[in-house]
Amino acid sequence: MSAVPALSPRGLAWLRALTGQEGLAVTGPRTVRVADAPLGAETARYIAVVPDAGNRFPRARQGEVGVDEAWALASHVRATVAADQGVRARPIVALVDVTSQAYGRREELLGIHLAAAAAVDAYASARLAGHPVIALLVGKAISGGFLCHGYQANRILALNSPEVLLHAMSKQAAARVTRRTVEELECLGERIVPMAYDVHSFARLGLVHKLIEGINADAPVGADVERVRAELIAAIADARGGSRDLGQRLRSPAAQETRAASIEVRRRLSEQWHAS
Amino acid sequence: MERLSFTYPARERLTRRAHVGVVGSGDLEVLLQPSSDQHAHVSVTTSVDGFAAVWKNVLDRFFGRFEGAALIEINDFGATPGVVLLRLEQAAEALRA
Amino acid sequence: MSGVAGSRQRFLGRRSYIELLARERARAVLDAGTFRELLGPFDGLKSPWLPLQGVVAQADDGVVIARGLIDGKAAVVAAVEGRYQGGSIGEVCGSKIAGALELALRDCERGSPVRPVLLLETGGVRLQEANLGLAVIAEIQAAIIALRRHVPVVAVVAGIVGCYGGMSLAAALCSTLIMTRQARLGMNGPEVIEQEAGIAELDAGDRALIWSLMGGEQRYATGLADALLEDDVDEIAAEVRRAFANPPGPARSEQVERFAERLARVDVALPPSPRALRDVWRREGGA
């Protein structure tokens, strides 16, 4: 079994800093926090997933997205879309610090794959309905946790901080599954960009709209918070001015270089789509 | 992982191409298409290092009967010589089908 | 809804779908003689990342994209080859799926519907392509959700790999999900759960337990799949056609309130056995 990681409060810290609220909903799990707060000239809805040592699902106490979290995300995002029918679709900001999805027997029994799909569906549907959906990576963004909370965003912003970590699997788990040591995995990441965990490498994949430098991610205060707000406002404007799909991710200079294969596949697929 | 190349003389021009197999455990895929010269060129990528002599033996056997001017790409995931020969023959058979 | 179609008497006449390679599977669900492969093995689009790690790459990166007809209507099939790298999703093969769905969406938006079918057999993200695998899975999911507004997106999970990881979410996003008894569907593979949470949480070697949790029969009986079929090419092809002929309602993943209510019926602290869960989450309507 893996060592228990320290509780990571970054999602909550940033929710408090950006909204001045705790975000506890009347119903639903304490792990999904939602708050509305002014952002520029409008109001944005902020959503964070936070750890809870008392979570009724023991496998979802360290900041994982489990069954309850995923359904709650889906519910809050869909409620936002429903509330804005016929009016300007407000921005949705996902504050991302998620350890992973929850790994457990009862999770599988209860269909965590569907719960997670519902969260993905809600965020993507919000994006398609015209909500600027912005993911702000303030901590870990690992695997299914990130798919559920952030990966469907129009724009992904990230703090350039050593604790902003991205991967398809936690380091320890990936090391076990691939029969490598954590050190070997880290070496591999230096050579193979998609294998790296750091946010700088992630940005090289063209997936990050803006890497925000020089922010103390653990203690969001004062000028740092204002700078992040300004970046959120800029990203929202950019999203509103762009298309509602994820195509922008492949158009960045970084993607042109590192995701050349993704682009080539689409180009040649398009050429062959209609029979000659 | 190891890459190997082999060339054999050929007499028969090919007009078709064939693909068989899968890069799965103990198996391989063979891509066979016409070559532009009077030779057969084989490029092997194999997950198992140090078996160049075994590959040569298998290919010698195959080209004892096959005379097509072909570009052959083999992607191997630890197939036995018997399976390699079988897949090559299936690819040759598919050309005639 | 079809329920458990077929009967044992027809056993001798069956043609196994599970035994087919991805290319043959794609051919099998399209109208006879209409299969046309896009980005096939001779197009040379392999994984750029596997050889860098000493892993032999397959010429089509393990996904077959085929255009053709289904009941005479334009269709596109994406079939994952479970025998290659466990059907794992890397940059190239995942982009083939996403790109095909994006082109189908473009055609739908221009008024020329294309019927999309996903034949899934996958352990999820290819660990050697890690973050890019996850990125393309997010793109596949986005494309399914956008396309589903125009035309049903139909998924088949047959076995023997099953459907796991981010691709299990993709399956759950589809309008119609067809499974066989040999199929498994779950977010986390049993081995991963055992590694992450310990053998007391889940013994990955306990096949009966794994099937009772994630098997096609359980997923169907608890309303998480739309059809449960025998391993038979003709039945699967016929069910795919039915899914397009009788367009389904909203996808499960859109029905948040309904599934939240179902979850509220379960005591999470003392969860029911898989068998007992079938009574709590009995199939509604149909079957």
C-alpha cells in the first residue's frame, strides 16, 4: 500500500482567496465546494474539490474525485447552465488540486465510471452552451481526477509551481505498474515529454493557455491573487472570442512541435475522409 | 528492441500489398508491398535482442520459395520462428487471394 | 432494448466476435462490402513515443478507422485492437478516434449525418504516453459529447480486455452501450485497485469477484448498459443497427438527478453485494 500523502488544502486556499467563502453547499458532500464571486465586471462560479478526512467513502478522503464528488460536480455545473438559460453564460472556474480518481471496490460497484462521465459531460456541455470554462491548476491534476474536473475547460491556466503535478497515474503507482523505480520514471520524464510530471513539461504539450509565474501557490494573498484574477479575466475573454471546442489546444506553437503527430493524424484523416 | 535489415534477390514483380498479424504477445505483424527494384528488402523491428541469426534462418527459408520484389516490414513482439514463418506465408497468400 | 438475445440452440451457428481482430470487427459491423479503412497500416502513422522507450510500435498504432455504411447510411467505425499494448490509448491512436469523431461532427453540422460506432477494448491511457494519452482521451470525450447532440454514438465492449480508465468514461458518455457477458467495464482495473488500495480492498486474482462487480451481466442488470449479448458477430451487428434505428433518449451521463436518486437508495457504509444491488438498481423500462 502507498504511504498516505499529506492533505493538500490548495483548492480550498484558492477558493477562499478568490471568493472569500468556504463554498459549502446546502446538500452534497463537503468535498465539493462552490462559490460565486465577482470577477471583473461579472460574477464567476468557482468550484473546488477538497480533501475531507470524514468522507463517507474511505477511498476518497485525500482529495480524490470519488463517486460523490463526481456526481456533485456534475450537479453543480449543470445547475449553473440551467440557471443561466437565456442570460449571459457566466464563467465557470475549476480550481484544480485533485490527487486522482478514487480507487476502490465499492466505487466500481457503484459505477464510478458513470459518475466521472457525468462530471466530464457537465463541464463539456457547459462549454458547448457558451460558458467560458477555465481550469486553474493550483496543485495536483492527476488522471481521472483531472478528467472530471478541469480537462474539459476552454482554457487551462496553471501556476508555475513545483507542486503543480500532472500525470495519468500517481508516481508511485506508475512506478509499480511499469516495474520502474520512481527515480527511473523521473529520468524518463526528462527525455520523454509526456512522461514528465512537472507543469513546465505539461505546457510543452500545448495544453496550457498560460503558465502563471512567480505565484506563491500555498499562500494566496494580496498582489498574487489580483494577478491570478487578471489572468482569469483575460482567459475568459479569450475563450469567449474563440470556438467552443478544444481545437485551440492543437493550435499553440508548443503543440505544433510536441503534438505534431496529433496534428498530422487529423490532417491526413481529413484528406482520406471522403473516398477519392 | 533491435532493428535488423535483410535483402534478397527477387524475380517476380508485385502489384498488390498485404498486411497480417498484430504486435501482441508472441505474435508479429507483416506489411508486404511492391518494391521498386529487383530485390526484396526486409526490415525487422523486434522486442527481443540478439537473434539476428535466427531471423536470417527463417527469412532464408521463406525466400527459398518466395520470389516477389517486396518491401517487407516486420514488427515483432517475441514470436517464435514458426509463427514468423506462418505470418510471412499468410502475407504471401494474401497477395494471391 | 433487446435483453439477452439469442438462444443456446444457435450455438453451433455462432461466429465469435471476440476472437476477431479490430479490423475484422470493424468490417463486421459495417454493411457488407462497404468497409474502407482510413490511416491504415501502410500510412505509417505509428506511435512516436514507444520506440524511444524500446517498445515495438504497431503500424496502425492499434486503432482501425473505417468508413462505410450501416443500414445504407454513412458511418464511421473506430475499433481498438486489444491485443496490441492492451488496447491502451496513446497519442496517435487516440487522435485517430478523436479526429474521426470530429470529422463526423463536421459532417453532421453540414447536414450529412454520419453514424459513429466505437468498438472498445482498452485498458485506458497508455502509460508510456501518459499525459498525451490522457489529453487525447479528453478530446475523445469532448467529441462524443458534441457529436451525440446530432446522432447516437454507439459503443460496443465485448472482451477480452474490457474497457477501463478514461475510456470507461467515454463508453458511459455514449448514447448506447452494448456489452457481452465476456466484457468488463470499470474506471479502475482490478490490478490498479489492488496496487493502490491493497488486496483487502480488492483481490485482482479473484475472477468471480471481478466479474460480479464489473462484468457485462452486472452492468446490464443494474442499468449501466443497454444490451447484453452473446459473443456473436451477427447479434452485435444487429444490435448496432437497432441503436440507430430507434434513437435512444438522453445518455446516462446527462441524467444526473436520476442517478443521484439511485445512489441515494444505497447504504454506502454497508454497500450491498453485487447481486443485491441488482434489486436496488433494477433495470427500468425495457428488458
